[in-house]
Amino acid sequence: MTRIADTAAAASPTRRPARAAWVSPFRLFALARQRHQLSDLSDEQLDDIGFSRAEAEAEAARPFWDVPPHWQNRS
């Protein structure tokens, strides 16, 4: 008799179990501040950094916990 857990482990032997990502509260605060500041830039300033007004507003509307993947500490 084969258990389901044994079959899943055999199917992908190199796959690690998912771990909860932890991000420093200081980084979350910095991200929220940067997103807010991005929405305050003028159209000319946004053009200088390669963002449109729509992209800046969409980024500013993201929740503070929606962090870039490279910020996630998965150790």
C-alpha cells in the first residue's frame, strides 16, 4: 500500500516544502513610503524614470504586504 505523501515525494524529490516568507517591518514601511512617494511625482518625473501615470498609480495602490519576490526571506 502506497501513501499519498510517499508518492508526492517520489514525484518531485528536489522540491522543498513551502515556507512562510518573513519580511522585516522596516522594509514594509519603506516600501509603503516609496509607493506613496511614487504617486506624488509629476508626469515629467515619472517619464524620467520610465513610468507612466497609470503604472505609478497602480503601484501606489498595491498593499504594503505585496512585496517583490527578491525581498522575501526564504531561508
